[in-house]
Amino acid sequence: MTIRIATFNMENLFRRPAAFRLENPADRDQVLADFAKLVAVLDKPTYTDTDKAEILRIVAAYRAYEIYDLKHPDPKGPPPIVINQSRPGKRTGLFDTARPPKTPQDITATGRGSWTGWAELGQDDLDMTMVRNTGRVVAEVDADIMLTVEVEDRLTLERFNNDVLAEALGRRPYPYNLLIDGNDPRGIDIGILSKHPITSVRSHIFDTDPDNPADRLFSRDCPEFEIQLDGSPLVILGNHLKSKYLDDPELRLAQAKRVAEVYRAAAERTPHVLVAGDLNDDPESDALAELLVTGVRDVMSHPSYHGEPGTHEPCTRLQDKIDYLLLPPPLWHEVQHVGLETRGIFAPGIKSFDTVKSKLTEASDHAALYVDLDL
């Protein structure tokens, strides 16, 4: 039996933080930096006048007090940052919502414990052409099992499966899909689509950082998806390691070390264990070295692969490779073919789908990587 396994960073399916859609990287980084600063200040037990002034600066700059009305949308789009007050008012809110805040005195809260709510990144609907192009990538790859990276939640995955793959593109939907919400609050989780029954999943969202035991180790998760096949069960370790934004190589290395431990434990249960996903580092990095020392091998190093060296635009350099399917020795000898679907990307030098005409309509800036195995 030949089975195709793939990994694809979809960069969300229907909704994505508005900041992520800014074309200028400097603008995007500024929003994320201000968001991190706002969250840090809001978490303080007591707000000084300086703290309140900083809160109001960010709130005003990003319209964070605005409630976005879909019937009467702001022409500037959804606020990039939102203050979500679950109990607004002078006694339980951060500020009086009857009017936009203007001065530090307008903040009625005295500290984190005096109001109910939180800050979050504002969400924006993706262009449906982009969504359909994501579906085109999935349909063209036509994997039996596809690891999905950066997906909002399981019901969104189900909606994509039925509304896009089946209804819009006329493809058979996947009968099985699964996703466990991870540690990232932005809705960029790790899921799976499968034509074969998913018999179990083990989550690692509660694993702690060895160097900082009070912190969660994984930026998202490292779910162990077990798939029922005719022979030995197949286990896929889904990953999305720490990104290069506000880079922390040591954290990414610690995550990779833990993934290696999870792999070794899973390999004691079945010889068919794959490490897959967006590892956010190149093949010569310390993080990859920790994984490769277990004996797994990168499918793009297999003799049957003849495509581009990278998986992230422009895909032309080894440094562009951050997505992986790592096979254990028993599966390496069963490889029939390895491929990379790049047509969902809009970038110089890449021949895109005819429906991918700009960055706003590309499926993702990641290619979908797949391997055919004779099992």
C-alpha cells in the first residue's frame, strides 16, 4: 500500500491576526512589539501614571477600544490590537467605554486585579481567493495524511474540509481531522487531516521549559497523532517550533531536544514514527542536529527528490528550508517519491497557480512537502 504523507503551514484558513497581513515587515514588527509591551504593562499589579499613559498611547494608536461592526466596518479595517473587556464599566473595566480614552485619568483600573479582560491581536477575514488557493494546494497534493500548521481550531479545519475542499473544489473531504488548541493565543495551532482513522492523540502543551520551570516549553504543542493503518500504527509528531521573530535559539533548541525525547519514546511503541512540521530552522542548525542524532532523516535528502532546496519563499536556498518530514530508518527504505508543491506561493522565480496573483491571494509563503511511502 502506497501512502502519501504531507506537511503544510497554511498560515490560517479563514481568519488571521490583522497585523500578520501588513505587507511591510517593519510595520508588522512594530504592532507585535507594541502588543507585547501592552500585555506586559497590563499584567502589572499596580498602574502608575506612566503605565496608564503607555497603555493609552498604544490603545489610541491601534484603536484598541473600538468594537468592530461588520455591518458598518471602519474603512481602516479591524483594529490590529483589541482590548477585550468581558465586564466593561467603571468598576470592572480597564476604562470607561462610553467614550474613547484621552488621558491617564480615563483609565479607571488601578492594576491587573481591578478589571476583567485582556488584550488580543485583532482578527481579519482572509480573502476567499486566498482560502481557495490554500484548498488548491491541499487538493493538488492529495495526501492521505496531511499535517496542518497554523490552523485556527478544529471546527475551522472541519469548515475548510467541507466548504472549500468539498463544496468549492469538488474534492472528497477528509473523513477524519483533529486539532488540540496549543499554547499560542493567536490561533495558530497544529492539526491533521487524514483518510485513515485517527485512533489517539497525546498532547505536550503542559511540558515545561527545563531552564524556566514556570513556563510552558512548546510555543504551540508537539501532538502525537496515531493513525490506524493495516500494519503497525503510524505516529506523526506535529511541530511548530519557536519562530525567528524575537528569536530565541536556545528555546528552539530546548524544544527540539524534547521532541527528540518524545520521538524515542514513541519509537518504542511502533517503528513507524515521523517528525513533521515547521521547525523554523535550517538543516545545519543546532535544533536540527538534536533531531537528526536520533537517526531520523530528512526526506528532501532522499535521492528521489529533485526540487528546490527550500520550503519557504523564495525556496531557492538551503536557509529557506524550515519545513520537514523526518523519517525513521524503517521508513526511509520505503520512500517511493518526495515532492514539494510551491505553486501556492507568490514570489519571484516561482511559477504560481493562475489564481495566485499577489501576496494577498497566495495560499501561504510555505510550500507543502510530501512523501510517498510503500507501507
